[in-house]
Amino acid sequence: MIQPARPLTTWLTLATFSAAVGLLGCSEPAGDPIEPTPDEVISPEISGETSPEPTESTEPVAESPLELDDLPPPTPAEPETISAPEPEPTAEPAEPEPSDTANLELKPVTYEELKAYIAESDAPLTLVDCWASWCDPCKENFPHVLEMADSFEDKGLKVIALSFDAGTEVDDIDEAQIKEAKRFLSAMDVSKIENLRHGQLLFESFEAFNVTTIPAVFLYDGEGNEVARFTYDDPDNQFTYDEVEAKVAELLASE
């Protein structure tokens, strides 16, 4: 360790003293020689004081940042499946029962037999609707015929639905056509009308009613006389069932 420089005054004092001794023949002073001051005195170490040991820091040590490549791939969440409620089974509609099995016999009658039957009835007005299961306009307007039978029943209207089913030959009846006609009628309430079918050759029935096509509607009075007809024979004069209903109301009002 480097000793600090002595003060200048001390050095001059010693030099003067040495010169005097040299002149006087001064020997070293008796006794033990003075030893230099140990370094420990000049720069003593503090007893009991030791170098501070490193203490553990309470501050969190920053970790090295994770790279994206170091992260594990995300696990896809399984989608939550919600089961839809099962639809309740829909009951299938039951096959319609015939409203009146007696009316569904489709008894065959000729034109003359039909006229005699009408004349014998007590009804002041009879409506005959000529139709067939193979005639779409006939089936489309059939519900209106049923409505008229219901609306004018109390006023004396009698309704006969005359089917032109059963084929073209009397001796070779088409049972499939008759079955189809019955199936069509059984889907509706036909309890207020009479259901018959023509009982002669088809062209003979057309000739007897003097028509070339159906549907066709005829109105008869209490004696069996024709009082009104509605046909599609004239392309320029096509009737509607509303017109039929209006005529029925007019004739019954006059009774």
C-alpha cells in the first residue's frame, strides 16, 4: 500500500536535526530502532467486518420470452352437439268412410227411368247433375252441388248426381270406373243427395240428354218437366254453378 507523503515541516525538521548530529558527532539514539509503521495501522481492516455475501434478490427474474414455435399447438375444442328434438309422429289420416252406403250403390237407370222417378217424387224441384270420375270440371264443381243440396233442402230441392261412369258398353261394365266413382263420393258427405249412374250405352245417354259433353245440369219441376238446363255445348256460353244456384233460388221462390 502506498504511504501518504509526510508533511514538509517534518521533513525539514529531520534534515536540520541530522545535520546538527553530523556536525556534533551524534550517534544513533540508544535503544531499539524504530520500525516503520505497519500498513495495517495506516489502513487498518475493520475487525469482524467481512466482505458482503451476495444476497438472493426478491425481485422476480425475468424469464426468456417464449417464441411462437416453442408453444404447443392449440387443441381445438370439440363442438358441442345439441340434438334436435325428434318430431312427434304424425298420425296418418284415416281413409274416409262412406257417408251413406245405400247412396253409393250407384244404381243404373236409363234416361226414361230417371224421368219417371222424378215425376213420382214429391219434390217441387229436382236438380240432376251429370258427372263422371274421369271429368275434372265435374269433380271440381261437385262440392257446390252438395252445398245447394244443403242450402235448399228445407225449401223442397231434390238433388240427383248421375254418374256417367261404367264404360261405354252395357254388357262390358268397367268395374274400375265404378270403384273410382265410389271412392270419390266416399270422401264427402253425400247423405243429402241421391247417387245413380247411367244404365245404357254412353252415347245413348248423351243423346237422351241432348248434350255432347259434361258436366251438365238439368232442373225439373214436380211433374218431371225440364224447366232449365246448363251445358258446355256452346263454347261462347259457358255456365257457372253460381248461375245454377241463382236459378234454383228463383224457381223455388215462385212455388
